[in-house]
Amino acid sequence: MTDTAQIIIVAVITILTIILAIVGIQVVFILQEIKRSLTKVNNIVDDVEGVTSKIAESTSSVSGMMVGLKTALSLLGSFNRKKNE
């Protein structure tokens, strides 16, 4: 009776050890895949950051150009008023 119980216990422990080893290997593979995915997401975020900074620079350039144009038009308007007076 004791021999049968010991054999069953050893078999169960062996099977559980094998299952846990397989699960551990799968967890390592999953973590590697997560690392690759996060690296890709990081690259995408860097690209988006570059694009948004270029858009911001373009917007500020256009804004500066509009302010300069407005100033030039107001200056021309003031010259026209002086000529008319």
C-alpha cells in the first residue's frame, strides 16, 4: 500500500514539475514578445513625436508669417492714410 502511494506521489510531482517547466518557458516567450511589442510601440511614439514637432514648427512659422503680413498691411494702411490727409 505504501509503495503504491509513494509511486503515485512521485508520478504526480514529476508531472507537475514538467508542467510548471513548460509554463515557465511559455511565460519567458510571452515576456519576450511583450518586449518586442513595446519596442515597436516606442518607435511609433518617437515617430509621432517627430511629426508633431515638425507640425508645431510649421504652425509657428505660418503664425509668424501671418503676424508679419498683418504688420506690413497695417503699416501700408497708415502710409495710405497719411497720403490722403
